[in-house]
Amino acid sequence: MEQKKKNRLTGLIVIGCAALLYTGMFAGFRYYDPPGFNNMKNGVIKTIGGNYAYKYFTKSLKKKKVYERIQAAERLGEIGRKEAVPHLKLVLEDPCEEMQVKKYAAAAVRKLTPNQYAKEKLGDSINNDRKSLVSIISKDLDRLSHTERMKEIGEYSDLYKKKVRNYTKDFDKLDKEERLDIIELNIISKLVDELKRKETLSKLGELVNADLQNGDVKLEGVRIDGTYGEYSVNASQTELGGLVKIVEKEGKKRLIFESYEPDIILSNDAYSGNETLKIDDAVSSFHLHAINKEGNSWAAGPSFLFGDLGNASYTSRDGLVITYLGTDKKNNIQINVDYYTKSWEVVDLGNYNTGVKLDKNIKNDTIIIDFDAGDQYVETAGAPG
């Protein structure tokens, strides 16, 4: 009997010490790593779910700490309540809000209302016949040549095979699998139509030419401060890119490529665009894979987990990657174009000859790749200082 009391007492002491230990650990965690502690707490609240989680995270959008507002915006995108959109838009409209908070709020809005911009812009022109759309796109893709990306190797190769679905060779299977929604199919169809146009290929060829330069190039597009006009960037230190938008031209819905000045200069094989906070004016992002003048066919298509596909998932925005393949016998720039989604479907839209000559040193002229989207922005003189 005495031994049982001793064992019970020992058990109580152990439990008490464990409780104190865990309390101390959590208190220390909260003190030494407040963002980590807050994220852990938010994970618990997200698990609880319901109105409690929704109200907690909407209120957290107004907290003092930047990391608290960032995490609140991110969680609102995850819990799937569309009524959170007005709260998130208030964050985006606040001129005093931090840019990082706005980026997470924008991604949350896109996640809660996927392809909303395309739905509104395409309107009555949307083709709702899935079978017809798949058939039309399949025929176009079958007529084109394609370039496969170098196979994913290393520790994430199995994950790539399991999670990424490439429809380049099996596009007709979409009629049964339905992993792309009807809006994405309409976008792909219009992208293929746009890539048949000489003017579009010429503009993309000019942008590739710019990206292959060793120093500064001048482009016209949306600058870091949000105004539209000329900007200068060192092409050897960053990829170039922007957004794909819908405009009405000659009574038809057209897609245009509008360049955006990089907000962070990372490296010649990465693009960080200031367009990440745009929530309602693009069908997808786009960027180039153009590193050297010999061609980069091995880099065709989106990079994986910590690259393009990871970014699409993180930003809740589909993407388009344009890869420089080299030149033909007449020195014309050739490209490969791939469309990829935030849920990791990939469609190779084919190889194209842009008709633009590769120049070792382009003239000091400003390169304009968009057609007329600049009218919606405030025009100011000169590049930002």
C-alpha cells in the first residue's frame, strides 16, 4: 500500500514538472519567437474553425504587429470564407498598410475568388462546352512542336511525379479528368490564338532580346511605384515578366502581355514582380527563362517546389513561362511557352518562331511589349528616381 502511494506521488510530481516544463517552453517560445508562437496559435484557431476562427482572423487584420496582420490574411485565405473578401480589400486599399501585408491579402482574395477577373472580363464570350474546347485546343497543340523540361531530380522527384500533371501529350484526357476548370480552358484557348499572331510573337521576341542583354535595358510598363511609364533594369541580374490581361480589340476579347518592373533584383534565373499584390486585373502572371544566347531548352516549363509552381501555389495565381530556345538559321529568336496553374497542372503551348533577330547589343530604345493597357494607369514623365 505504501508503495502504491509512493508511485502515485511520484507520478503527480512528474506530471507537475512536465506541466511546468511545457509552460516554460511555451512562454519562452512566445518571448523569443513571437511570430512562430502566433503562427502556432493561429493553427489551433484554424482547426477550431467556424465563426470563431473567421471573426478572430478578421479582427487580427487590425492588430499592431505586421506579422500578426500577415498571418491573419494568410489564414483567411485558407479557411475558405468568401465573406472575408471585403475585409481583405480594405487592407489593399489602405495607403498606410505595409506591402508584405498587402501581398498576403491579395493572395487570399485570389484564393477565395479564383479566376474572378477572367469571368467578368470574358463575360458572354466564355465557351462553356468543355468537350468542344478540349478538342479545339488539342488539335492546335498537336500541330505544334514542343520542348520538355529537364526531368526533376533529387529528393523532390517523387513528389513532382505525384503532384504535377502535365497535359501536353494527353490534353484530350481533360475531357474526362476535368482538373482544369472551364475558365482556365478558355484562357488556354485564347493564349493559343494569341500566339498565332505575328504582332504578339514579335513583342515577346523583343522582350527576350532585352532579357539576354548584359547590362541595363529600358522597358515601358508598370513601375514599382504603380505608375505606368519607362523604367530601366539590369537584364543580367533578373528575369523579366509581368501580367497577362484581357482587353477588347476590334470587337474581340484579346490577351496582352504587360511588363512589370521587378520589385527585388534576385538573380538572372529568378523574377520577383511588383504585380503580386494585383488582385483583379490579370488572368495569369508571366516571366521569361532566358539566361544565355545559346538557348535554355533544358529550362523549358515551370520550375518546381521553390520556383514557379511553388510561387503559383503561394500567390494563388496561374502563370505562363516563356523559354528562349535559341535561334533558327536566320538568327530569329525561338521560344517555348508553358501554362501552369496554382494546383500544378502544366500545359506546353508549343514552340514558336518570333521573327525577331537576336541582337548582341540592342539599341538604347525603350522596349514596349504591351499593346494598349497603359491607358488605365497614370502617365508620368521619366523613370522613377
